[in-house]
Amino acid sequence: MSGYIVGHKAICQYLGCSPSTLKRWIRTEALPVWRLGPGTKGRVGTTATALERWLQQRPSASAAPPSGNLRTSGETGPGLPRIRHAGRRRNG
């Protein structure tokens, strides 16, 4: 289980999460990924072993990946309608 996983999309598929969730976990929950190349943008990589260890160390309440019917506003997909937010009402 120590194979390399390269790229946001491949890591999302492995964890069963959306790209926005993956990026949030990288920022706030110390998801073990490494930048491939110079700078802060670009491809990321990790190993299956590192991800499994990270999942085991997370609190059990948030350890499960989000179910398929939960999403943040702006994410769309098959069978998921886009959520429209009402803007601020303007007086006048």
C-alpha cells in the first residue's frame, strides 16, 4: 500500500472527497502531501501509506469521507442541481 499518488484528482479519488475538501484538508488538517516542483502551485503527491496513517489519526467523527449527497455551494455534478443563493436585497 505504499504506491505513489500524484495529482489533486487522483488523491481526491483515493479519499473519496471533492477538490475543495482536499485543499481545505491540506490547509487546515495537515494532510500529508508534497509539492512537486518549485513554488506553491502545481502538482502534489503523496503515498497511500501516508494517507492511510493520516486517516487513522483523525478524530473518528470527521474521519469518514463526505457522502456523495453532501456538497459545498458551487459544486455541481450528475444529479446535483446547482444551488442558487439569493443575493442581498437592495432597497430602492
